[in-house]
Amino acid sequence: MYEFIEKLEQEWAVIEQAPFIFTATFILALGLAYGFFRHLHSAKLSNKDSQLKLANDRLEDFKKNLKWIRRKKRSKNFMNSKKE
């Protein structure tokens, strides 16, 4: 970090001669970095959304299977009680 500050001090005369170009380049670099990291973050969120949807679908399937198993057990119990 200290080396960067030293380099900036050495080049300060050039920056003073072209402040618009320096500022425009700096703002452009910040915008590009922001866009890049925003894209990465949105990709992660999209991936998480698909993982949540998959988990919810699996949970719904499990619930349906559990209801089906419970109905089968009830009908077997009912049939067994009639035989006795």
C-alpha cells in the first residue's frame, strides 16, 4: 500500500496536467468493478434461488408420499379390524 502512495506522489504532476482524464478513468474503473461484482452476486443469488426451489419441490414430494403411506396404513388397519 505504501508503494502505491509513493508511486501516486511521483505521478502527481501528470495527474494535475490531465485531471479530467484521470477522473474519468477512475470513475470508469469503479463502474466496471461495480458491474462485475454485481453480476457475480446476482449469479450466486440465482443459484441459491434454484437450490431453494429444488429443496421445496423435494419437500412437497416427501409430503405427498407421506400422506400416501399414512392412507395405506389406515386402510390396512381398517381392513385388519374388520377381520377381527
